[in-house]
Amino acid sequence: MKLNLANIDHGVTEQQQKLADLIKRFTPTDGIHSTAIPSLALIRASEISQPIYYVHQPALCIVAQGSKLVILGQESYTYDLTQYLVASINLPISGQVVQATVEHPYLCMRLDFEPGQIFDLIRDTPSASPKPDHSTSRGLFVSSAKLPLLEAVFRLVRLLDTPEDIPVLAPLFIREILYRIIQDEHGQSIMQFAVQNSHAQHIAEVIEVIQSEYAKPLRIEELASMVNMSSSSLHHHFKAITAMSPLQFQKQIRLQEARRILLTGSTDAADAAFQVGYESPSQFSREYARMYGLPPKSDIKRLRHTLDIKY
């Protein structure tokens, strides 16, 4: 896969190269590297990865070299150094590095953020005006990387060279980065969760309940009543934000948790199935194989022979 640099702004490519050089310096080995800035992680991979399944928390991801494929529900998002990805809310996804070599490793920065940071920005930014509460949009998007955002990201990562400056300057640079995102064309995807009593905010509450009570039977009517929505409206807005139904969302959370349990080696597939809420081990095995490509026992055996890192 070759990138056509002719169609990319020269200033953007130059800034991306500077960012790549910086990330490479702070990631001597493959994997996810935490940093002195608590919400910032740097990632390196020297080869194409297998799909990794996890719940993507609210974060900005910028690839400085290589490219990555993310799958949400039935939707695919591929992004490279021409773009950035934002997850606005917790979403079960699969992610796979699809372009990386030892000579040109995949290099990425991930900046986690909290809803409160977005609330503060909207309050202090007159031009930030979320759409009315009847409008909902996907909670994950890919957008074109622009120079002001890349410059702010570079300044943040460069603070790792002067850790004494981090307590004062990192919050300022992070605020600028989030400001650039909400001002971009897809900013509504983040801002929608900051509107009090909006459909998006109600869906965020439902997602939190499903995540914390994934092993319990899913009762749509109860969830809808909890957030003062009709069942049909809940289904509509939930799918608009997550690209899946509440039941599909719960199933992915259950299967991801079951896989984690099985990897610990403390139980067998039937016990893992019951722990995450399945009443039928055979149904669990079918759905597990449909999601991961192999039955539980074979999948776990394969996983234990690979590097299980969330790139």
C-alpha cells in the first residue's frame, strides 16, 4: 500500500514526519508505551498485526507512519498519516495494523479525554454550538489531519523532552488539541454528548449500564424507561451512535470479556459462557466462533502464540 503524497499539503507531511521521528525516539520497542503525560500513549508496531478486540474509550488517535484498520459493527475505517480517528464514547471494536515494516514501523499517538474536558471547552467557546438533541451521529469518525491540530499534537509529545514543563503546559496543549477537534467538520460527534438531556447523552447512560451489567438479560423497555425514551427511539439513536443494536453491543462486550477470562486459563469455555451471561454453551461457542473465527479452545491456543497487544 503506497501513500500518494502528491495530494497532501506539504506542511502537513512535514509536520507528520517530525511527529513520526519524535514518536520513534520515545518507542524503542514494539507495543504501547505510557508516558509522563497520563492521558498520552505512544504506539509502535514493526509488522502487520492480527485483529485485536477491545473497547475503545474516548480518545484521539493520530498515525504518524503506517496505517490501521478499525471495525465498528459492520463498518470499516482505515486511517493513515493523512487522517486522524476519534472515538467519542466507549465502543467495542476490532483494530488491526495493516501497514508496518521493521524499516518503517507503524507509529501512533493516542490521547485519551474525558467528557468534562469537552463540557468546559463548549462552555468557553462561543462558536461551539451542538446541534439540537434530536440529532445524533456516529460515535467514531475519521477526519483529515490539518496542520494546526498536528502542530498542537507535536508540541504535546515534545514535552516529554522537558518533563518539568508537563504540569503547566500539557493541560494547555491538550485543551488546544480538543478545541481543534470540536471545531473540525466532525466535531458534532463529540459535542453531542455534552448537551444536557440529549438523545446522545441518554445513549451514553445506556451504554454505561450495558457495560457494567453485561451478564444480565437485556431488557430494552427498562433501559428506555430509565432514560425517558421509547423503545423504538432508543434503538434508532443507539444504532446511529454505535453502528449496532443494544443486543449486538452487549454480545460484543460479553464475548470480549469471555475471551479475556479464557486467556487467564482459570476456567473452561462453558464456565466462561455462564460468567458472561450465556445460558447455552453451544450458543456461546457458535457466536464466539462467528466473531473470532475459531471455537473458544482453538482461538485461545492461537492467541497464546501471538503478541496480544492493543495497537
